[in-house]
Amino acid sequence: MGRPVGIDLGTTRSAVACVDENGRPRILADQSGISLVPSVVLFEDSGVLVGEIARDTAIAMPELVVECVKRRIGDPSWRFTAGNRKYSAVEISAIILKEMKRIAEVALGGPVTEAVVTVPAYFHDAERSGTLQAAELAGLKVLKIVNEPTAAAMYYSFEEETATPLFLVYDLGGGTFDITIMKRLAANSLDTVCTRGNHFLGGKNWDERLVDHVAGLFAAEHNVDPRLDTAALYDLNLRCERAKIALTEKARTQIVCQHGGRTLSTEITREFFDKLSEDLLRLTEDEVDRALAEVNLDTSAVGVALLVGGSSKMPMVHTMMRRKASVLRMSKDPDHCVALGAALEAARQSTGEGLYKPAFRRFLENTTITDRTPHGLGLIAAEGGALVNAIVIPKNTEIPCEKSRDDITTNVDGQTTLSVHLVQGEDSDALACVPVATYEFAGIAKRKAGESVVRITYRYNENNVVEVSALDVKSQTALTQKTLALVDLLELRRGMEGSKVRMVRPRQVALLIDSSGSMVLRMDQAKDACLKFIENTDFESVEIGLIQFGMGIGASVLHGLSRDAKSLRNKVATLVASGGTPMHEALSLGVAMLGGTDKNIEKFIVLFTDGYPDDRARTTNSCAGAKRLGIQVMCIGVGSADQELLDEMATTPGNVEFSRSSEELVTSFGNIARLISGRRV
């Protein structure tokens, strides 16, 4: 049997490691000595390239390159088109994992079939399951899926014999962020206390801030935006990433932007960079504070903050985290410590005989790692006319775990099947949670309504993946299980509330359009997207009102609620971009437009933006007020839009869309219009 490996499948870079027979974990490099492999895939006619060679070649053919796919692995609808084939995020992740497997096999001189693969601690079930599928496609038997902070903590505990009893793992990678609080119960015993995070926040976001800043300077000087050319944008991204890394060591650096035969060189100081990205850093600080509050701790209880991930090297992170812990500790190998910890766990999980010397084998046998659920698991139930999340397994429950419910009965005579909708989240409102799966259980004996009792057992397995089974209690018969398509919670609620006579309730939509100065180069795209929204709206049941924010005059109503598509289109044509981003004013106007207490009318705010609000606090307050009035908030972001803010503003996680191109933007608007109109997407 070959030696098992640990793989850190990263958003921007990946690494693979193993433990030698003496118990020393080590990183495995490729033939060129590269140990951090860019998670970049390039599809050529002659084959597929992965890593440095793909990234270097990408400047010449950026349309054939895909990166940061880890952020998409939980989205079954996402596809990347290369040639005549469309690839899912799982398939592209499998290509990266297969390359890590190849690197390990060359370095070890033999086959590699077993691995521990890491994921962000805050990943939901779909993302964890997708990672497992990707590994299997790559020809790997997954010994375990391990949370990245847990793997880092394991390596930290291994290399630091005097590790503090309570420590905090701050893991800021290239594309994801986790904060985990851990206890060290004994020399080789670790217990996860709680986890929070954001898997759409990472060093890539800091890079994008520099990209937007430099591109803005270039556009002002040369009257052309390099971001509109895919090759120039890719090149600028690489230069800005290098500048970010340089500012870790130096107080200032230069960024050169080239496009269309024109050049711009600008100096960036560390002080300016800190100011440019201070809100991103604040997002991570907020998660630290929330994690501590979640388990009733304050910063005085934290002995050490362990900084993990390449982006945690930024001096601004160190300055902020000194306020959170008495001691900061950087792993000896912050870029590799997740992979090294995964390798230790792979050795612990391996059943191979003779791979390790007896002393290290005994160490592994005495090592215990306790992980906990990052999200609560709940059952959707109807209560008082609303969909509620009836939590079955609370967040921070030790895994593996399971819990059964015996209070589910049939509600019609002769009922033989039962559908169950599961969500992950802590909010009592099911619409604020993330759908996991819809299961149909069959085989219930035919009885009168209420006589059949079904026991449903819910589990988080050792990989934090959800498992469900059901039993007919009276006959003690296990029910057959079928996984159905994910339920649309809004449609489920509409079905519950709607009557047999009127299937679609009347709806009103306030469409809030960002027309601030940052939209200068995107205004035509925005207009096309708004026109698509109007085109895909069913005006028999829907009214639309238009509100702009920007245009140098703050926020204003462009068009009141109307079913006149032509009049609405004419108003969209008048949009121009200038001024600030008074998002809170637009939200207030939207609430006023949708005012009234008629509960028979469903009300929506659809907000589109490419930037950051002038006043974040007033924006979130205005949005919260809208939701308290029963208005559903949907958000579409593009460019440098504040994704964390839009996630917070939207009624549910599924109500946020981000678009990378004008085509995606138009599609997003059309999809949301169809959903609101009660049509299939």
C-alpha cells in the first residue's frame, strides 16, 4: 500500500504533503521544486494544463483559463465552457486533485491512492459533498475530509510542545476565511469549540482592490479601462497579487499596468493599501468577535492567535489580531501548515502496516481530534403560516452525531410517501437558511391519516456531511430513500400560502439600479440587464418600479410602479453614471414605493450594484427595516461589489448573485425576473 497524503485543495493555490516513517510531515514538490501549485486550469486543444504553466500561459489565452473554482464547488448549476464541453466545479476540482496526486506519486516513487483532503470549516454540505466527489473522480480514496483550521491546529500542536490550552486559529487563505476557537486538552488532544467564516473572502479580494484602483487610474489617464480586456485584466491581477505580497515586506512598491500600447506606473504604499482594504480586514475582525461571543468568551481568554494561510502574513492582519490575543503565533510554515496537518491526519487514519515506526504509530493512536458542526441542521416545518427551521442538530455539536424524531405522521388516508426538506443554518426563518436536500421516503404502509408514525434519523458523519434515513415505526420497516431536486423555498412558501383558485399572488418589485460614478464603464451592461429584467417579467401579476442611486443627484424614483413595459424601458435608457453610492437612500425610497399593509401582495426589492455604499451602517439598517415589513430583498453584484454586505442584506443566501461578465449579468437579471414572476428558470 502506498503512503497516504494530505492535500490542501486551495482556492488560489494547492499543496500536498506526507509523513515519513519517522513521523516528520513534509511537503511534496513537483519536478521544478514548486510546492504551492496555483489552482489554475487551462484547457488547450492538445490537453489540460494545471498550475504554474497554466497561469503563465493564461495571459495569452485567458478565455480558456479557470481559477478560484473552489468558490463554486457547492453550486450544481455553475459551468465553465471550454471548446465544446462544459465543466462543473467538481470536475475542475478533480483535475487539480489529480495533478496533486501525480506530484505526490513522482515525489514518492510509487502509487498514491489514499488522501485526507481539507476544506474551509464553514463549508456547507453541498461543498463538502462536492469535494468528496472531486477526490473520487481524481482516483483518490478519501480517508477523511478535515477542516482547514483543524489541520493547521494539528500541525501547530505537533510542532509546539508548549501550546496554550485555548487558542484561536485565524485562517485567511487566497479565497476563503475561517475563524476557529480550539482547546488543547492534552499534549495530543484537540477540541474544536466553535467555527465561523466566509468562503467568499480571501486574499483574492485584496488583490481585486488593487486591480480596481490601478485600472481606475489607467482609465482616467488613457480613457480606456484595462478591465474590459481579458488578457490585460489577467496580467494586472498577477501584478497586483505580487504587489500585495511585496507590501508584506516593504513599505512601498510599484505596479505597472499595460494595455493597448499604453502604460501606467504607480506607486502603492503599505499605508495606502491598508486604507484601501480596511473594510475587508474589518469583515474578518467581525467574524472573530462573533465567534468569541458565540461561546461567551472575550479576548482575555485567548492565549494565542495562530495565523494561518498566506494572506495572514499581511502586517495589517498582525496589527488587528494583537487586539484579540495576548500572543500571535505564525506557523513555521503558514503557506503549508494546512497540508502538513492533513498529512498527519492521513497518517492517523491510515491502516497500512509498516508505514511508520512504532513510536510514531503509538503517538498517532493516542491523538484525538474533536470537530463540531459548523452549521445547525434543521427540518422545514409550517408554523402559523410561515416556513420555520425546526433545528434537529444544533451548531457546534460534536461529530459524528445523530438525532431522531418520532413526531412525524402522515396527514392523508393511504399515504405511502413522505417528503422532507433539510436546511443548514441557525435562523428560525427557513428562508434565511441554506437548503441541503429534499428527500422522498417511500414504503409507508397504507393506514388512516395520522396512524403512521415515521422516525427520521439525521446524522453528521465524520466528514461533516449530512446523512438521513427513515423508519415506519409501527412495522419497523426501513423506508426507501430518493434524493429530489433542491426545493425552491419561496415557491414552497407560495404553495403553502396560495389558494387553489389563484396560483400566483400579485407582486410588486422595486428595482434599485446603481448609477454611481464607478458604473461609467458598465452602464450599457446595466441597461441591457434591466431591459432583460423587464422582458422576462410577467406583467399580468407583477408591477415594476425603478429607482436609481447616483447620477450626481443622490437617489431618486425614475418610474413609479407600473405594468407598462415600454414606459419602463424608456426610463432605463435615460440612466447615466456619476456621483456617489447612496444605497441607503435608494432602499428607503424602495420601502416607500412598496408601502402599504396589503398582505395579498408579495413585495420585492431587487438591488444591483458594482461597489460599496456611502454609509454601510445606514444601508444595513434600511435593509433590515425593509425585511421587517415583509419585503424580500434580492441582490445582484458585479465587479468590486461588497459580497459580504450583499449576503447580509439578502433575505436568503440564494437571493444573491455575482456576475463576472456582461452576459452573466444579463442572465442573472433575467433569472430573477422569471423567479419573481413564478416561472421556471
